[in-house]
Amino acid sequence: MTDSSGQNGGDDLDRRIAEAQAKHERGISRAEGSAETRGWAVGIEFVGSVLVLGFAGWALDNWTGFGTRPWGMIVGLVLGFAAGTRSAMKASRQFDTDPGNDE
């Protein structure tokens, strides 16, 4: 591609690419991105444990003849909350001791 003066516009393209890369690199750092990803993983694991154990309690109430109608789901939700909290605390401890988080 040539510009109006007949010269190759490759230098201009290289300059624009370098500027775009510099702007992109000034965004979040790799460590910050990793921390954000790990945070989302902990949150999803917490919600997942509450939902799975809550569903298990609900299924116990509805599909068995034990007559424990609301209590199975309530106990399942409480156990799911406890399991999710324990998992989040464990991940937090691991994250605090990771030497790559000092940046």
C-alpha cells in the first residue's frame, strides 16, 4: 500500500501497532489478571457448593419418603455454605503464601 507521496506506509503501520501494544500493556498486569481469575474461581466454587448441596437436600426431601420436607434442603444449604466458606478460606491461604503475588 502506498501513500500520496509514493512511499510505503509500513512504517506508519508499525508505529500504530507499537502504540496499540503499549496501550494494551499498560492495562492490568499478568499478576493482577491471575488474581482476578483465581478470585472468580473461588466465587464460582463457593456458589457451586451451596447449589449442589442445596439441591441434594431438596432431592432428599422430595424423592424419598423420610418426611423431612423443608429440613433436608435447609441442612444442605447450610452444609454447602460451610463447605464453600472452608474452600474459600483454603484458597485464600494458598493465595497469601504464593510468592508470585508480591507484585
